[in-house]
Amino acid sequence: MQKINLKAQLASLVQLQKIDTEIYSLRYEKEAKPEEIKALEAAFEEKKQALTTLEKASLDLQKQKKERELELGSKEEEVKKLQTQLYSLKTNKEYQTMLQQIGSVKADISVIEDKILILIDQVDKAKAEIEREKQGLQEEEKVLNLKKKDIHDRIKEIEDRISQLDSQRKQITPNIDDKVLGQYERILTNRDGLAIVTVKDNSCQGCNMFVPPQVINEIKMYERIVTCEVCNRILYIDGEITL
Ligand SMILES: [Zn+2]
């Protein structure tokens, strides 16, 4: 009675293990999802930050341009003022000096005008680059949202599959003694989702360590649950258990 019973229970545990193996793998997959989303969002934030940096640089160029334009205005004023003074001068020497002064301010103006032209070009380029980046970012955001949706869909799929597996589990667990089930579940938790394994060529398929012949004999007696001396997992002999 006990023998048949234990063998049948081992068969149920093997079935349970199949389900639990899938549940563990699904749980691992699900647990990794928030990190995946975080990584995608972080990459997107970095691109947004790069755009902000470009916008700041563009504003700085515009500010420089405005400053140069103000400087140009005041230099032009200065030339006008000097030119009106030119007619009130009495000597030729004073006149020549003033002309030189005007020439020097005009040279300054020419330098400032060149700088303004360069700045105009830089501002235009910066604006075009910002526009490109903005469009790129819009595309990126669409892709990001699609990827996030895929991840959320997959999470939902995993959850549905896990609840399906849970109900399959509930059909098997009544066939197992509470004590045996408790032992199985403890090992399952402690051994990363693998609680029952076969013995193949005298080695435990959970930890690959040697299983002595007397232990194998003990398994075949089906009088008690036999566990691996090294990894503590429940052992069974493939082919002896019919599912
Ligand atoms: Zn082992």
C-alpha cells in the first residue's frame, strides 16, 4: 500500500516539478521586466538631456549675437558722433587725427560684423540641429512607447500563464501527502525552483554528484522519500516512474 502510494506521489511530484519549472522561469522573466523598462526610459532621458544641452548652447549663441549687435550699434553711434565733430575741427592735424580715430572705430565695426555673421551661421546651424533632434526624439518616443507596451503585454501574458499553471498545480497537489508536499516546496524554494531530479549513471541530475548504489537501492524500495546527500533534492529513477 505504502509502496504504491509513494511511487504515485513521486509521479505527482515530477508532474508538479514540470509546472514549477515553467512558473520559476516565467517569474524570472517577469522580475526582469521593470529593469528593462527602466533601461529604455533612461536611454530616452539621456537623449532628451542631449537636446536640452543643444538648446542651451543655441540660446547662448543667440545671446552672444545680441551682445555683438549692441556693440555694433554703439560703435556706429560713435562713428556718427565723430563724423559730426569732424566739421568743427580747426586744424588739419586735428582733422587727420579724427579721421584716424574714425578709421579705427570702422575697423572695429568690420571685425564685429564678421563675428556677427559667424554667429548668425552658428545660430542657424544650432536651430536646424535642434529641429532634427526634436523630430528624432519624437520618433524615439513612439518606439519607446511601443516597446513599453510590448513589455506590459508580455507581463500580462506571463501572469495569465502563471495563473493557468497555478490551477494545474491545484489539480495535482491533493494527490500528495501534506508532509511530502511541504518537503518538496521547501526544497523548491531553497534550490532555486528545482526540487526533484533523476539519478542518471549514478549521478544526481541536480548537482552531478555521485549517488551511491545503496541510495539507488533505497530509492527503488519506495519506502520513504530519498534525497541527494549533497544538494538535498528529492531523487527518483527515470523509467521507474510512470506519469
Ligand atoms: Zn544532488
